[in-house]
Amino acid sequence: MKKTLDDYMNDPDIINEPMALREVHAIRLMIYDEIKDMTPEERTAYFNKATDHFFVSDEAKTAERV
């Protein structure tokens, strides 16, 4: 079963941190679980895809504001 962001947010190692830090650490834990068994090539492809998605969505948001 795949863990949700809420599962990571309630991780006992980070539960007592301020909310902003909990969110950052929960996201880092989630990414780690997604990539831990990947080969270096698969990790590179994963991060390239995430970066491309970020820039495409950012360009769309910028175009909406103009």
C-alpha cells in the first residue's frame, strides 16, 4: 500500500516539529521512498521529468497572469 502525504506527516520522527518543517521533511521522506530502489539512470529520469513538469506548470501560471 502506497503511503499518503498524511502518513508521512504523522511520522513519529517528525511529528513534534513545527508544521512548515514537518511538511518539508514529509515531502523529502516521500521522495526518498519513491526513488530508493531506482538505478542512477532511473533517478535522473525521475528528476528530469519532475523538473520539466515544474517549468511547464510555472510557464502556464505566468501566462495566466499576463
